[in-house]
Amino acid sequence: MKKYQSGIRRERLNAPERNMDREFFQTLLNGARGRHSPYWSEAQSRINEDSAMSLTAVYSAINRISSDMAMIPIQVKRREKDGSKRVVDDHPVAKVLSSSWDHGQTNAFFSKRQVMGYCLGWGQSISIIESTRWGEVTGLQHHHPQYGRAYRDSNGQLYYIVMGLNNQVKELPPEKVLHFKNYACCGDNGDSPLLIGRPALALYTSAEAYAQTTYSNGGNMRGYLMTDQDMTVEEVEAYLSAMVDEHGGVTNANKIGLLQGGMKWMATSFSPEAAQLVASRTFAIQDVCRLFSLPPHKLAEMSSSTFGNIEEQNRQYVDMTLMSWITMIEAECNLKLFSQLERDAGYCVMHDLEVLLRGNALAQAQADREYVTSGIKSVNEPRARLGLPPVDGGDAHIIQSNQATLEQIVSGKTLRSNLPASTSEVPINV
């Protein structure tokens, strides 16, 4: 039997799958969600990964990043002896990552978006690597983060506990698990941004509830009814109930009222502007952007965006938000999906970032022109990307004739090569 590098004892790996109570398993995985902060509030206790998704800014942020990451194709490349990297489409890993992770049940875009959603919402995603006896990857079976966790034994060796269908628990070595995770303060499991940002999200939900209550009451706060007469509890409740039925809610806003029995009205209301409803909701969106390192304009918060800086913010989005996830995914795939022999042979996983320019035709055309005129690409390569047929002689790489090395300029070879044959021997008078 193969000896796994994770250090898990052989008898534990050979043990049959066990059934375990799901509630106990969730407690084992989640542990005690620390309520040690002196500022812990009841609003924070209602914030978890599922409830936070009801906030529009949180849902939009996770959907935006996960969809953009799923949009970028993952390619398998092989480093050649001349230093170039050639795309390999017939490798088993390439077929899985580009076509379907789960044997054709869903497409690769859906699987990658789902996995990225787990990373952004729950802090990590765990996928079991399915392979043949010879180590050829055939599929990736991703699980909800609530049913998968990384642990270390007494010797410090890493292993994973994953719950599958019918409450079956598996203990797996690290080379059998593709683990994408968010930044973690400590431990081998990624931290959920939604739990880290509980105080900010609790303030967000409180502001939403406050706004909803304010506008449902006609946009105004209430006040007090004052009287010098003695009233029983039943009379007070009946009077207040009649006032609410007559003047409460949006449909009864701005109606004329009549106070009876010597009642006086003491207003305690202030406008929504004084309550900073709009400003607090804007600040809540910015807090969500900070949690995910997302430019605010991606969530339609345009208070600090202009036509002049929106392009720069898009570049920052790629550099500061997407590139960290891209680097982490490539590193994990290169480590887990290829054998040591394949890595030594130059096989690796890379994202094709040119797809990010697909929506900007002008930027893509400028990039293609620079690649062709500098000799990096041939004319037929951009044509193939655009779905156009190749042209005769289009596979040759061209370069501008006025470009030369410093040695050629000093020796004068460039000047002599540019002269006509009949005048190459004629001296030049200065």
C-alpha cells in the first residue's frame, strides 16, 4: 500500500467509512465561534455566512469576484527547452479544468464560480481529487466548507476530514485534496471574511433595519403624547392603538390628526438626513469592499469614482484583488494535480489573463499591435483569437527595421544594410 506523506496511520486509512451525527460533525468542524469581544452584540450573533448573503453588497461582491475568476480560462502549459511555454490541451488535468470538474455533470465555469464563492464566503473550499490507479486525474469533487476541515495530528502532519453523502466521513491525506483558502490568522483553514467582519456587517444590518422601519412609518420618527389626566392602562393602549391605525405606516403619512381629551403632542422626530441614513448605507458598502479588497465602483458605489480614475481602479482590481487568488490557485493546482515527474518535465497550470481585455476592444487591439510589431506574436495569432482565417506569410514574426542592437549601431552594420546595393560602397560626405 502506498505510504501517504501526511503521516496518517495506515489502519486509519484502511478503516471503513463511518457514520456520524451531522450536528456533532458540524460542531467538530466549526468549533466555538469566539464571542470573546467585549463589544459583542446581539446583532453580531445573527451574522453568519448564510445570513450575510442576504445583504445586497455582500452578495454582489461575492458574485462579482467569483464570476470574474471563473471567466478566466485555466490552461495547462509545458515549458520547452527553449524557455517557451506551450499550451497542452490533451493532458488529463487540462480536460478536467477546462471542460467539467465532475464528469460532465456541470461545466467548468459553474464549478470554479462555486469554489470561489466558498472561498469568499466561508474562507475556503475543499475538493477531493479523483484519479485512476496510475495517478491520472479524472475529476474534482468539491464539498461545502461546512463539511470539510484540515487538521494536524500530534506529529504535525496534515490531514483532512470530509463528510460526504449519507453522513460518511473520510480522512484523506493532503495530496488527495485540492484546498483553496483565504488568508488565515492561524491554522490550516482559511478565515471567513464574513465572520471577521461581523461588527461591520452587524452595523450594516442595523442600518438596513433602521431605514426599513423609518420608511415603513412614513419616513418620520415618533414622539410622545402628554396629558394631565389620569388614564388606565386599557385606555392608554386603546388610544395608542387608534393613533397607530389612523396615522401609522406609509399609506397614512401626512394625514391630518386630532388630539382629544387634553392630549398634547411632543415630537421627538428628526429627518432621515439627520439620522445619516444615506451616508451610513454608503459607508456599509465601503466596509464590504474593504473586506474583499474590492473597488467600490464594482458594487455601483460611485461617490469616489470619475471617468478619469475608473480605468485605473479596474487595473487595481486585477492587481490587488484577482491576482492573489490567481497565484494561490495556480500554486495549489501545480502542487496537487501533477506528479513530481510531470512538474520536472515542465507541466504547470496558468490563467489566460488576456480574456480580461475581451470587453475592451480598443485595449485588445492596441495590445495585439504591440505584440505583432515587437515580434512577440505573428499576424495569424491575433487572427486566430478573433476567429479569422490565417493569411499567407502570417506565421512569420516581424520587427520594425529601425530597431537594432547597440553593437550593430556602433559598428555601422545597420547603416550599410539599409543602403542600396549600388551605393553601398560610396563614401558619405559629412
